[in-house]
Amino acid sequence: MTKHPRLWLIGATLLSLQGCAQQNPQLPELKSEVGQLNQKLQRLTDLAVALEQQTTLNRQSSNGVYLLPAAKSPALLKSDLGELTVTLLRVAPDASGLQAVLEVKNDAGNPLPPFTASLSWGQLDPVTGKPNQSLSAVSCSQELIAAFIDKIKKSGYYDNTLIVVSSDHLAMNNTAYNILTKQNRKDLFFVLDGRKPVGDLNAAKRSTLDNGATVLDMMGGDNFIGLGRSGISATSMTEQFLNIDDKVNAWKPAVIKQWGFPNSIKNYTVSNKENSFTFSGMTIKTPFILKVTSDKIEPMFDVYLSTPLKKQLSTLSTSDNFVWVDKCYEMGRVWAPELSLNTGLCVASGNLGARPGIVQATGDTFKGKVDFVKDTSGSNAIYQQTVKMLNVDDADTTYKSEAIAFMLPGMPEQVKAITGISALENWGRWSDANLAPSVKIDYVKPLPTTFDVVIRARAYGNNIDKPVSVRVGDQEQFASFGDKDGTVKLQFTNPGAAQSIVITPPSPTEPTEGTSGGFLLRKLGIGMVSLEVQPVDPQS
């Protein structure tokens, strides 16, 4: 790696030679030689960079070795058979993607006994230089789709077949998200028509709404479906209307009407077992918000990657009535502090210009009634304060509690930061070694001189009933948890005035279930339900 500067220096010298030789009659020949040498230097540089990447990855790896085709170098693998040399040879494209030979041998050159090994082929993150599972999944799926299309083409059915390749949406939050969002991305849509093997590009402005109508038209049907128009024989609404977003919003009541959505609400029933809310003959899942006007009801839902419900609610005016069905703590943090730790289901109804009515839906089945006050003008001061509260991010939310309740967004006031935990779930949060190897809880002030740490948690996979490290300053103790929630109490002294508690699971594991769809993978250790620091009198 120390050769990089020297290589670049030679390149700079050659380039300066080119500048000095401008009057030389052999200039074309010199330019050609310089160009060839620069290409060789670039190849050497690329090789050195790839080799450095491979070396760094293997230095950091605790399980297996990495081989980068561009490095063109072997790697040493420590295995049950001893130290083996692993080399990637003859990497070349073929009809189904890439083909390569993996050579495995020992230093002595002796024959190896039968053995099993796992092999993963993928791409490196261009930013971090580390394996990126989302990019690897894209690369693999592209190869599989290409092979599938080739198989159809070679069958006897292609001349009467349409093959449609389309993206559903741009990338959601995954391990490649930060890379993809920096690119100029568009949704993919193309059709392979066996009847017309010569293709062309249609550059007309369109949207994914038009995909179904385009395929239907190509199959001999209509050239429209709903708001979609065929890209073959019609003009997309995105081209007809420059303000298509405004148009779609204006058409929203008509679209909602197609769902048969009610236009009024009075009595309702909540099923806590089914997490459902029934009114005027319709049942919908919680949580949600209903924007209620004199002649219609417009629903707002909490779906993946959507704007949080409370921020959707903040867009309403004082003249808009609403019904908000959600966890009680969501309403509690805005209007009712006594509910700020309540994880039950509540129904709030009113408008943003006054404190709404809030009732908790108790029991398996709860029946209630919505009564909006006649005066919906409200107070502007109350409205502004409410909108401000609704727009506070969950990460910036604090609550009053001696214990950390991991099933609640935010943190207690005495906690400064929590790292190494995954997203909020109904029961708590998992530790995630892909974020940090340990769960670290930093407090605003030093921990007591003597105290108990009371942890309620569950363990995952290989961590079940295994010792989990709990460290305060220089002191370390161990606790174990089963696959069900259990409580452990550990006592610490704190002569060094430490302000952090660090919890390290022994064997973080990536779950095999729930990892499809491009979502960010996690390495789970323990599921944190609650943690409380209880001061202890040293004399007791």
C-alpha cells in the first residue's frame, strides 16, 4: 500500500514529460506511450486498492474470509482442517450472471478430506467498502430474473407472451438506502413483447398509475384503468395536468367514496383483542385518525414510511374535527400528562383549538360515542401550542419515570442517550449489534454511589440462558434471561462516579424470519422491556 504515492508520482512525471515534448516530431508516439503507461498505472492502483480492501475486511472478520475478484490474490482461512489458502480464479460472465472457480488447498499440497462450507456472493457498499446485503440481493435478483427471462425466450411460448418488468416503488429504508437516495432514480417499467423482438424507448412523461393500463392495452383491452392511461395509445394524466398532486388530493373524496367509507360518525366499538374500531358499519384497524367535516370523513393511516400520525394531525385547522385512535401515551404527551406512560388504547375527539375529549378503551370490547362541540373555532394560542407539541419528534420526547420503559418512544428525563437498540415494538426493543455491540445507557448525572439495576428483558436465540455482561465503570456482573420476559436485580458500587450502564449480549444473531423485503437486518441479543436504577443506602 505504501507504493501508491510512488505510482502517482511516476504518473505525474510522465504527464509533465508530455508537456515538455510538445515540439517534438515524435509527439504522437510519446502520447500513445504515456496513455498506455497511465492505463497500466491505473490498473495497478485499482489492484492495490482492491487488495487493501480485501486485507482490511479479512482483518476485521471473525468468521470466514473475503475474496474480491479485483484483488486477484488468495486469502488465508483458519478452519477445522488447519490453515487453508483460498483463491478465486477465472471470474467471467455467463448467460446466468457470473461464473468463477474457487480453489481451496493447504500449504503442504496434500489432498483435503471431504468438507462442507458456505459461500456468499455479493457486492460491497461503495461508501463503507463493507458487504452490503441489499446491494447483494439486487445483484442476485437481477441475475435470477435475467436467467428466467432467457428461459422464457428459449421456450415455445415467447412469441405469444408479454414479459413485464416493473418496480413497485423506489427503495424503502434498507442497507443501501443512503446510497440510493443520492442518485437520480426513477421507477423501472419495461415490457418484452415476443411478437415484436425489436424494442424502442417511450420517453413520454408517465407514472406508475399508467402501468396496468399500458399492459391491458398491449393485450388488446382498454387503454385506461382508473387514473391510469396507456403509454402506448393515450396521454398520461401526469402530462395532462402539471399539478397532478393537487388534482389527486382534490379527487380524494371521490376515491374514498369508492371504498364505501362512511360520511358521519356517532357511536363506535373498540375491540382491544382485534385492535379494531367499528363505526357506521365499517371496521378499520388501529391506529388511525379521522378528519371529520360536515359531509365527509377522510381517514389518515399509520403505514410504513408514512408521516407519523401526530404530524398528520398537526396539518388540520381549528375548524376541522377529528377522531384519533392510538396508544394513550400519544395523546397524553400532548394533552393529558397522566396518560403519558399508558400503553393502552385511547380515543380522542375534538379539534386542535381546544383540549379534546379523551377516553381509554378498557376491556376486550369498549363502546363509546363521539360528540363534537358546536363551537369549532377554538383558541389560536391553544392551537399553536398543540401543533408545536404534535410536531415534536419521538427521539426528542422525554417523560417522567424512574424506569426506562422501552416500549415507549423517547426517554426518561434523567437519561441523556441510549444506543445499540432497535426500533420500538409493542413490548420493548431488541438490542441490535448491527448498530452497536452493546446497549449503552448514558445518564445526565453520575449514578448513585451504591445502587441496584433492575432489568426486565428476554433473550433471543443463542443468547437464551447465557451470561449477559452488565458493566458500570470498571465493575462487571452477569445476568441471564430466558425466551420469556424475566426480571434480574444486580447491585453496583460507583466510586468513579460513572454515568453509563453498558449491557453486552454474548451472541448477537440475525433472525432468519422477517428479513425479506429489503428491510435493514438486525443482530438480536436481548429484548429490553424496562430498566430502573434504584439507589441503595450503603449502611443498610
